[in-house]
Amino acid sequence: MGLSRRTFTFAAGVGLGGLVLRDRRWPLRLPRMQIDGDRVLRHLRGLAAFGRTPEGGANRLAFSDADKAAREYVLGLMSGAGLTTAVDAAGNLIGRRPGSQDAPPVMFGSHIDSVPGGGNYDGPVGAIGAIEVAQSLAEQGIRTRHPLEVVVFSNEEGGKTGSRALSGEVESRELELMTASGKTIGEGLAFIGDNPAALDAVRRQPGSVAAYLELHVEQGAILESQEIDIGVVEGIVGIKRWNVTVTGFANHAGTTPMNQRRDALLAAAQFIWTANRAAVERPGRQVATVGRLEVEPGAPNVIPGEVLLSLEIRDLEMDRIDELFGDMQLEAMRIAEETGTTFAFDQFYVSRAAPTDERLRMIIERSARELDLSTLRLPSGAGHDAQSIALLGPVGMIFVPSVAGISHSPREFSWPRDVVNGVNVLFQAVLGADTL
């Protein structure tokens, strides 16, 4: 499982994941340590209490009671860090600190909502880390040239509503989409005290952000397996999603001969296999996934008449996503002709690929080097709020290792040393971005 570079002991008690995992090299003794590592871990533990599951993970779904309570906790941390706080119409928590000049802000942050049955590091490390950077700057009397904005974005896991609203990407029809909390996005925004009808008011213009930095756990095993301290993200993959409706004809399973059937599920199964094959056989790092399948009428003695499935494609280049989707559509036409069915594709989600800024990559690498930390450039296969903010200004992302590459799980874990390393690099990178 790749745990060789970390020795650890288990101790009784409740930590972020139900157990306290103690790194024997803690407490830290790092050169140019600028942030309070113990405070970071204490605030992460505090946040983990909201929506805690019996397994020690997090059920802090966007727009849930746990999310609402956690947002109040985070607003308190922001105020304690000397930030002037506000909540915009998209549900974003924003903490502001003035700069010495009238200039676009340097923005940094992440999110605190989780997937169902998720963990305590995906999002919270970046959100709590950003607040810690602001607090450390205030305590050390460091005033930046640019104003600073710490942002905790709303509903990241359910469609990146908060960050996409800032870049004007949220369409009015999305307010009717259901979230994992059981509320629509519109209902959820109203629940947390905002006005979804005023989303247009939060939109910002290109050039309105001097730089955006996001600290995040890798959610993969590359850094840990290669014993690298800090990942410098080259870019974030684009994502497109479709609802695919396969229509056949529902009929009696016992009286309809096999050669007279128009079986929608059989056609859907063939499509899923050929879609996977298309993604595997094409050179590149693209991935394609069918993650949802609904069959009608869903009876054991009835030939399926309709199937609704999801299709998601991810790649660093949007054109390659479109090319792969075109191949899949051709396969669907072939399958439809062979099975007497029809296929309909309805695109319902787009998250555009976002290359990070080379200047910010170099700033992150220099910040890590000054702390004697090793770095590796790598892409992000997961979506992040930075994708939308990239429409407003240059973005950079900092990854810290994820143990065994586990994410979206109660077993999600990053070592305390790695978390604090990441926050300290973020501190230095914010100061570097202030020079842009």
C-alpha cells in the first residue's frame, strides 16, 4: 500500500478518521516555518465534527444541516483570523483583508462540503489552510500589496456552484437540479440564507483576480509512491457529462422471441462496453465512466423498454473530449441499428479544462525548495474550483500526498506533516503571488 516512507503508531481516541495516527517525526522542525501547524490540525479536527459518520468520515453534503453548521464554524475562524467576512448569493464564504494598493485580489481557498460517506481532507485541507495563512500573516504583521480573499466555495461536490457562479457559468436551469441533500440547488441556496435569484450579481469579470491558489490533497497515489512532498499541478482536466436515454420496447419476457426483441438494457450494455473500449484504445490520459443506470420498467418478467444512463468523459483538452464523444456517438448509432433501439444524448454538465499558470508553478516550486521539500509536476484528474476561477485570472494548485491514493472515503488520510508542509508552501506562494 506504499506506506514505507511513513512510520506510525495507532493510539486510542478520536482523530480525523476515528483514530489518532501519530507521525513519529511530529512536531515539525522546518526551516522558515511561517504557520502554526498545531492550529491547522486543531481546526481540521473541529471541522470534522460536523457530519461525522460512525466510520470516522464525513457526511457533510452541500445544503445539509451539517453543512450549514460547518459554515458557521468556518465563518468564526475567518473572523478570528482578522478577515472581514461576507456570504454572497452563491453561498460562497468570503474573508477579505485589504492590501496596500488598489489592485485585484490574490484569492485562495477551497471547499468544505463532502460527498456522501466521504472523508475529512478533500476540501477542508485547502479551506482551513487558507484561513491559517491569513491568520499567520495578520499575526506577523505582514501586509500584502494586493488585497487578499479567502474563499470557501459552496456545493463543490455537487457541481461547483459557488466558483462557477463567480465566473458566470451557472445557468438558471441548474437551480432546479437535485443535490445529494435532497434539496435542489435553488432550495439549498435559500436554505443557507442566500438569494438564488441574485446569482448574476456575484459574477466577476476576466482580470478581476490577480492570482488564485488552491491547496488540496492529491486524491491519487503518485506523490506517496514516489516519495514526493509537494505536487505542482500542471492543469485540471475538463469534464463533460451526458444523460443517455436508450429507448426500446417493453414486452413480455416469456412470449417474445429473442430475435424479435428491442431490449434497451442489452443495447445500453453494449454501449457501456464500447464506450470503455473507445477510451482505452485512444492514446492519451482521457477517462470515460458510466456511473448511473436506471432501467424501466424494472421487472424480472418484462423486457426493458427504456434505460437512462450517465456518461462522463475527462481530459486535459476539451477538443479531445469532443472527439472521443463523437466516436461513442457513432458506436451508439451502430448498436441502435443492430438492436432496434434509439439513443438520445443530453449534455447537462461542462467543467472546462484549466491549465495552471507557469509563473505560479514556479512560485510554488521555489516556495517548496526554500523549505527543503521535493516537488513533482503532475495533472489533476479530479475537478476543482480552480477551473472556474481560471476564467478570471491565473491559477495555481498545490497537492500534498494522499495515503494509498484513497479519497471520497472515510479512509481518506494525509499525514499531519504533509498537511502542514502544504499550508506552509501555500503561505510562501501567496507572498510570491503578491509580486505578480
